[in-house]
Amino acid sequence: MEREVKLRVKDRALLLERLSKLGAKLVSHREQQDYYLDNGSLHSRGESLRVRHDGDKCYLTFKGKLINDELKLREELEVSVGNCSAALEIMGHLGFVKKITVKKVRESYMLKDIMIEVDQVDELGDFIEVELRNEMQVKEIKELADKLVVEWIPIKVGYADMLLELRKP
């Protein structure tokens, strides 16, 4: 189950300064390419299938439809695959086509026991994603957002849907 909050970042430099002052440690910096696939029905049901190329790693991920209003809560199933190109080719043979590609630079920070992902997404800008631990409450994330000077307006759609909306004629 995926439990996360995604927020838009208006001032990346200020966010990074605040993260540093709060004692957050940079864990990784990497480029990711996410290939979203559809077979004609997944997207219309609010579900998605993604092949993620993350450095020298590759993942195949299914995401179910959203089941919560305040944060992004949905089923998520993910497996590691050895070769992104082969995974995409196999999915093509199964009737899936590439719907959209999302390119981003992701920096992962650890603040105490909270993982904060700072994303710079091509065409969309800067965001943070915070995965909620089971015992973590939304109130804690709101307090963290205040400390990071990030406006509390949770985004409930993924980057792929945001790009599709942006590119509509």
C-alpha cells in the first residue's frame, strides 16, 4: 500500500536550505525515467502500470486507484526487473503501449526516520513526496511542510496525469 503526500515546491533553494537546517541528510541523487503504459482500460479506471528506469535498476509497478481524499493512498505492487528495454518490449507484446514518459531528477533526504523525496520534473517543476509510515499521521506531515515552507495543498494525481493534462491541446 502506498501512503504518500505530494506537494508543489515554489522555492527549491529555500526548501534545500530548510532541509539542511533541520538536519536532513542527502541519501541519493539520481535521474529517473518513468514509462507509463496503458492497454486501453487501466488509465480510465484510475490505475497505472509503470516501468521505471532508475540508474542501473529497473522496476515494474502497478498502482491501483486512489482510496483516500487527504493523501495519496492506493495499492502499489512493485517488482525489480533486470532490463527496462526487455520489460517494455514484453509489455508491448501483451497489448500495452507507452502513454507518456516522465523524466525527473530525484534527491532523497532522510530526516530522522522520514524519507523526503525532492523531485525536479521536466515540464512540471519541483515537488516533494513524503512516504507516510504506518504510525505517521497527516498532522505530522503538515507540521513538517510548515517547517520546510511548503504550502499545504496536497496533490492527488501523479506526474504522468499532470503531464497529460499540461499537454492537452
